[in-house]
Amino acid sequence: MITIQNKYLKEETEKKFDILDQVREINIGNTLGITLSIGVGDLGETPVENYNFAEQAMELALGRGGDQAVVKTQNKLDFYGGKTKEVQKRTKVRARVIAHALLNIINESSSVFIMGHKNSDIDCLGAAVGLKRACSLLSKPCYIVMENENGSIYTLMKKLNEDDDYDDIIINSSMAIKLLDEKSLLILVDVNNYEYVESIDLLRNSERYVLIDHHRRSKNFIDGALLTYVEVYSSSTSELITEIFQYMFENPKLTPTEAEALLAGIVVDTKHFTLKTGVRTFEAASFLRRQGADTVEVKKLFSNDLESYLDRYEIMKTAKIKNNIAIAKSPDSMHDNVIASQAADELINVTGILASFVLYRIENDILISGRSSGEVNVQLILEELGGGGHLTMAGARLKGLKMEEALFRLEAAIDNYFKESDE
């Protein structure tokens, strides 16, 4: 712990905590790269309050993958650094501890509700399906909370609706709030930001909740959980749930459909095992394959109709490329976040493009989907616009802006990112 005068903090922020870069460049024969994480508390009314701010800032820095400085005041958070890739941890001790803790919490609960983020994707739904099976094996009433379906999960939802085990299991938040009691447990998956949860009302009405996610912690991180398991090294929330599931039971058993849902979640977030894929990712996939997951059926979960393909390439035709960055706009008549995300994925497959951004309108807001091959950190770029995610996959929502204004702000954030990288 270091106590310094405010003027020295100002000097460091002006230099954007270049000590992070100096430490990262240390090479005295070490085989592992060295990184530094810093948490700073400032403008508190007492030294104790500043210390508490610093502790919270450090927890946030480490939760986002380390190699960064976080400065926290009463009403503001500033981030510096965070440019390196997360390092996968080789030990599964924490996964086993979390699994046993979750098992105890579920056993103490009267019922379980599983909720993800708005516009649920296959990773979010796959993780929910895996947890639902765990609750069934523990003989606990369980519900998956979802407001609306979208194109990305249509095929999987169709399979679940045909499964008798899922009759009356998928409900909306209004129904969930009615069924909630003081011993109910809410499990949040694939989300850690208050602004992105499927239903903020359900979260506020829940006295007991657990958080499981693989995204970097954001400014609006959901705190107060009975159990928090956020591992940014992991490829997906489905991978985390697959690991936990194996430690919860002596003889873990999934149905083929549930195994396929979890495997599909891993596939979609790793871009078919090309990005953020570690040894444990393949171990999780291997377990799911043994549980009956059919890779052909998994591929069918991503199938699109001809109209979707045409819409995707309609967006790609608008792409403008500058400094190996592609920026495309979705037509005003198109409001499908799935098609926009798929277009962003396709653009980084084009030779020479290091990152892609697709902007699209939903109601009065402009949403941005960012993708990268790994050389450009789209998460840092979109965090400047209030978004977040990962080095290779991120998103942001710009409320009440016109398309031209959103484009201007995105281009400014990209320019600022490259300016800081050059410095």
C-alpha cells in the first residue's frame, strides 16, 4: 500500500500509468511475462474511504484480467492499460471450490431462477440449460427467465420446446417475480453489468443471487452476490458451467440436447475453436462429446435461411476500410442484432482486416458490434463508448444518437486507441 499526494496521481494519469508498460517489458530471462495491477482510491472524505475505494479498484482491475490501473472515486471509475491477453490458469481448484459452494447454495434454496443478458445468445442460453440440469439432479424447481427470443437462439429454443423436460420451464420476468420467495435463488449467467441484465426488476426483487460470467468486470458491475465466479480467461460461460457441473456430481449426466447447447455456447464464443481457446476449452468440449453432443447437430444450431445470408452481405457491402479497420452500417430497415454480429464476424475473415465494427439501430439507440483477430483490442475501443467485452469481441450501446453521431464517436475512439498505442 502506498499513500501519495494528489499531485503525483495527476502526473501518473497524464502519463496514462506508463509504469504498466515498463513492467511488461522487463526481461531478465523470465519465461512468463510480468504484469502489474494497480488500484487507486481518490477524493474520499477520509483516508479509510480512499483505502476502501482502492481495494474495490484493485478487485476490479484483477477481475478484468490484470495488467491495468483503475482509479476509483465516489462517482467515477477510470481505466488505464489492460492491453495484454488474459493468461489461462492451469489449476481447477477454484472451479471445484465454486462447484461445491454452488451445490450448497442450491440445496438451501426453495427454487432457482436462471437469467442472462438482454438479447440472449447461445452461450447465455447454453449455460442456463446446463444449470437447469444441475437443479433437476438436485430435485429443485428451476426456471429459465427470458423475455424474447431472437434469431440466434431460434433453433435451440425449438429443440427445447419439443423436450418434455422443458415444459413451462422458460418463463418471462413478470411470472418469475410472482413465483419468487425469500429463499429463492437467482443465478445470473453471461452478464455482470446492471444495464445488460434481462430484467433489472427481477434482480432487485431477489434477496439471494449468484453471478457466473466470463466478461471483464465493468463500471456497473453487479455486486452483493452470495457467490461471484467471473473468470475472464475462460472462452465462454458455457465452458465455466461445464467445468462446474462435473465437480457438482459424482456421476454427472446431461441429455444430448443439453450437451449440444453447452457445446454450441463454446463454439460460438471461440469462433469454432479459433479465439480464446485453451486446454480447458477442449477438455470441456471432450466431456460434452462423451455426454452425447453431436457436432453435426451443433452446426445446425447456427444455420440461417437465405434471407439472413443476403441481409448479412447487404451490411458488408457498406463497409469502409481505414488502417485495416472495417466499419459497416446496417440499413435503417434492418434491426437484427444477430445479423449485425454475424456481419462483423464475416468482415474479420477478409484478408488485411484486423478489426471490424458494425453499427445498427434498435429503437432510439445505436448498437455497435466489434470483432478482432487479436491484434486490435476492440474491448478497449468500445469501453470508451460505455461498452465492454473482450479483446476479440465487444459491444456498446449509444443511447439516443443518430447514426452519423455514433459513427463520429466510434471513429474518434478508434483514433484515440491507436494514438495511445503509438505513445
